[in-house]
Amino acid sequence: MAGSSAPAGTTDTSPPPSDGDAELRARDRRHVWHTWSPVSADRSALTLSHGSGHRVWDIEGRAYLDASALNSTCGYAHPRVLEAMAGQAARLHHADLSVASHEPVGLLAQRLSGHLPPGMAKTLFVNSGSEGFDAAVLMAVSYWTHLGRPRSRIVTFARGYHGATLLSRSLTVLPRNEHLLQAPLPVTHVELPVPAPRVRHPDALPGLLAAFEKAIGSDPDDLPAAVVVEPFLNVGGAVVLPDGFLRALRALCDATGTLLVLDEVFTAYGRSGRMFACLREEVTPDIIVSSKGLTGGYLPLAAVTAHERVHDTFGSDPVIGGLRYGHTTSGHAVACAAALATLDVLEQERLPERAEEQGAALLLHLAPLAGTPGVTDVRGLGLITVIETDSEERALRIHARAQEQGLLLRRIGTAVVAVPPLVIDGRGVEELAEGLTEAVVRTAP
Ligand SMILES: Cc1ncc(COP(=O)(O)O)c(C=O)c1O
């Protein structure tokens, strides 16, 4: 699959790789501090140069099918998004939303509320999912202060992941997320009652709900401000939750007035097979945080959309009557323009529906792998496909083998995960299925 020529369906119009590749890599090793990486890791080993659609090329001209980009909706170099960004940058690249406004931010906030359940009408824009969680938790805790019944405890999955800032990372107890500072809020963590591959089965639902019910509790002096969950546990092991979980969790929250905060940083904008995963179960959250696919990765942007009933309590804030939170670049005009263009593509090309169809086709192709030695489960949601293996070492081998073949995947613990851009076509899906199958079979014990 890998090669220096452009595979069918894509055009490589870039200049040939320069002689400076070694220097480029050496510079990276000397000066770049890579995110979430051991200092000994050499991330320059895969130095990417340019992309088109679902394909990306490294600096040596090797082509890869990119099924590793968590935020990719429109794929690489989508002309519509490029044009929108350039046009907005030339007109007005930025205005500080604490003193002024601009057209794209209003259009985008309106557009998001049109896709969300009624009442989800107020959006705060920030730059990353992590910042989104800092803001969402602040909103939830402020809401209770405004009602005159303070609550600050948060209930969440032990294997949830909501970000890397001090507050957002305090919500998880995933390994490698601990930090040296004290958690700013009390958090109750809910463990999965069964191993990850079994969670999606209907018989896991009662145990899961019982665990959340216990964590919420019934002591009027210790009720949580909010339950914070992802509809699919991404970093926590690529775990698919059972059908009906979100709806039942909404009812559990309602019983004590607890707010439901959904983390759709990863699942929103088509990845789950719907514009938002909560629409699968017709659930209305109190706050929803979305990011990655919002601009398809073209620029950093996250949206914290609150229900009017949460937002409207802020009028009673005794100090400034509003949210005491924001960033200089919140709601950046070029990022909003990129998001509007991304939404145009998502809607016009029916990418959420296509993600559902392509994901089902991919799972059908890959289902036989469940019988391969070393593979313990094959599962998926929308256009997220997961191969669970019996060890981290095997998952690493599959991941590395796929890369040698020209297929970029993600690895989360013992799972190998394929997340291609939502614009991938049927031929791309077949190529992905064949590449993944080959990588699994060639590395089988
Ligand atoms: C579900 C989920 N929530 C929150 C985050 C944090 O987002 P960011 O990396 O943009 O801060 C991530 C990032 O991977 C995520 O997958």
C-alpha cells in the first residue's frame, strides 16, 4: 500500500522531498518537546509533509492511508475549508469576544444549537477540549451556587479522559494522568463493572447504572454538581458503552437534579455516526463539550454548549452576572470560519450518515478477525473501529506493521483503533480493511 507515487483517487502535487530530511529530523529531536511522549521517543521518525483527502505523505514521499487522525472529518486539504479560512483571515482574523463580536462566531453558535436538542442554545468557544472541561465544570458548580444550594462534587468514569489541564485531568484516574498538584474538586470515580470488551453488551447495562447510582448517592448534603461522561471511552480503552446507557443516566441525574455534562470532544460531528452521539438516544444534556471534528483539525476550537436553564442562572451572579472564564483567542474568527465550512461539508456530503454506513461496512470486513489468535474483540461505533488484542505488545506490533504497510492507526493500551477521515470513500474503506487484516494476520502468534 505504501509507495512514493500517489495512490488512485488522490493527487500528489507537492515538490519532491528535499535533501534536508536528516537535518529536519535532527532539529526536531534537538528542539521539539513532544506531547504525551517519553523524552527518549523519536517522533521525528514519522515526519509528515502534506496530505489530500484520507491520504498523507511523509517527507520521503511515502504515502499512508491516515486512520489515526482523531479530529479528521473533511480530510486533508479540503478546498472549501481552505477557502473559508483564507477569506476570513483576509477580512478579520480576530476580535476579543470579551469586548466585541464578529459574524462567524454568531453563525456558528446558531448552527450548533440547530443540530442539538431544543434548549441547547448558548455556546462558549475555547481552544481545546481540556479548556472546554475547565469551563463546563465551572459552569456546573456556578449553577448550584446561583441556586443557593452549593454543590461541587463530580461523578465520572475512572477510565474517562477529559483533558490535560489541572482541573480536567483531575476528573480521571487513568494511568499517566496523575499530577503533582492537589485535585481542585472532589471527584467520585466509577469503575467499569466488567472488562472493556463486554461493556457494550446489554447485560452490562444494569451493573453500570447501579455503579453510577451509588456514586451519585442520595445524601442531600453530598449530591454531585454534575455527572461527566463520554458516550465512548476513547483514551480509557476505546470502550463502547451499551445502548440505552445515556438515556438511563439522564434519568438517574434527573432524580437528584444533578447536571449531565457530556464529553463529545471526540464523538461529535459525525464520528459516532450522528452529528452528536447523544442524538442516538435522544438525550438532552445540560452541557455538552465538543471539539476535534468541529474544524476537522484545521484550527484549534472547542465549543461548550449549555442548556438555557444553566445559562440563565448566571444573571443572578452577584459579582459580574456572567461566566468568569475565557481566553484571548476564544471564538477565533478564522477557526469559526473553518468550523462553518466543515459543517457545510458534513451536512452536504451527509458525513454522519456515511460514517455510520462505512463503519458498519468496515466492521463486517473485520469481524472474522475475532477468530484470529491474539485478537480478543472487534467492535466499533460510527466510524471508530477497534481491534482488542491480548497484550500491549501485540497491539504495538500490529500498529508498527500497519505503518510499514502504509496504514496509520492509533493504539490505546491493548487496543488498535482505526479512525479514518469521514470523507473516506468505499475504496478507501476496503483498503483500510485489507491493510488492517494483513497487519493482524502477519503479527498473529
Ligand atoms: C473524549 C476527550 N475529551 C477531552 C479531550 C481533551 O481535548 P484536548 O486534547 O483538545 O484538550 C480529549 C482528547 O483526546 C478526548 O478524547
